[in-house]
Amino acid sequence: MIKLIVFLFSFCGVYGYFTLPGKCPTNVAAKDDFRLEDFYGKWYQAYFYSSDGQRKNNCSVIELGIEPFESYKSGASPIHLNQSRVDRGLFHRYSIATVRPPASGSVSGSLELEYTFKNAPRRLMTRNYKLEILATNYNFYATAYTCQYSPLIDKHYIYVWILSRKSSLNDVSKELALKSLKNIGINEEKLVKDDQTKCSPKYYEDTPTEPTTFRYSVPI
């Protein structure tokens, strides 16, 4: 009975999140001369696009870096990605993923992320996602993208970040960031500007939560 309830909950979630017909677009390519170390540090989400229309969070920040040796288990990747945000203007939340180190000689902007949720059902405990860096000049702007596909209902979900090293993005950088999205029909009119005016929430959570920018990576 418990398994059935979990399945039904997941099944309903699929219908709510996966809204675009068919598989993920094939004409989206990660940056092919990507320098991971130059991408380290803090990035503010200046604009975003979510294909399910979500607008639940603001003050979103992505921070990529190396964890201190003591803070990660032996054999695990020391590279981590921390996505922090303010949900509904009330809760400060964060989601931490380990980032698989790129293969020797690789210069692709396709990053492999792994999230671990100890209290989740077994099939959802470890979730792997791709974060594609489509464009960046490392100092001002970056375009990041993810897409997940549900074979159960033959639909996919897309999330796009337009990132800035500062809390605001100038028009020139925004225009450059958008160029890599034209092939999949995402233009300026579809972007939502991240609200950076209420970044002092009433409540802070001290344990990681699920990222709102990714959806189930298992075939449900």
C-alpha cells in the first residue's frame, strides 16, 4: 500500500511538471571550450525559464566550488554545486550536489550532478542530472540549461538559467546569453526576471532540500 501511494504521488507529479510533448530537444549543445575552474564562484540567477511555469522562488544563487577535505567522504568528488534560494519570500533553502570531475582532456560544459536524499524512497534516493553550460564569458554572464524526459507520458521538462556574476545583468550580456537558446524557441518574452528585492526571509532551514529546478531523473 505504501509503495502504491508513493507511485501515485510520483505519477501525479509527472503530469504536473512534464508539460512539453516528446523527448528533449537534440539541437542544444553545451559549450565546447568550457573552463571549469573559471566558472567557480557565485552566480546570481538574473532571469529564468521553467516549462511548467513555476515561479515559487526568488533570490536564487548558484555557487560552484571545491569543498574542504574534511567535508566530503573518501572517494567522492570534492567539487560541489550549491543552489540557494528564497521560497515564497519566507524560507531560505539550499540544495547541494556533487559534480563529477570532467574526464581528462574534456572541455565540455556538460556537468554531471548527483543529489542524495537519505529519507527518500530507494529509487529516488540518488538522482543524477545534467547541467549544460551553453554559453559564458566567465566574468559577466552564463546560460545554463537542463532537460528531463518522462517516457511514461512521452513529455519533457526544461529549466533555463540566465546567470550573472552580479545581482543584476546588463542588456548586452543578456542578449549574448540568449543567443544559445534561439534554436529551442526560448526568447526574451518567455524569461522571468528573478526578484532580488526580498532576500531576507523569515525562516532559515539548516538541512538541504530538493532543488526546484530539476525533476525526477528516474523513468517514472
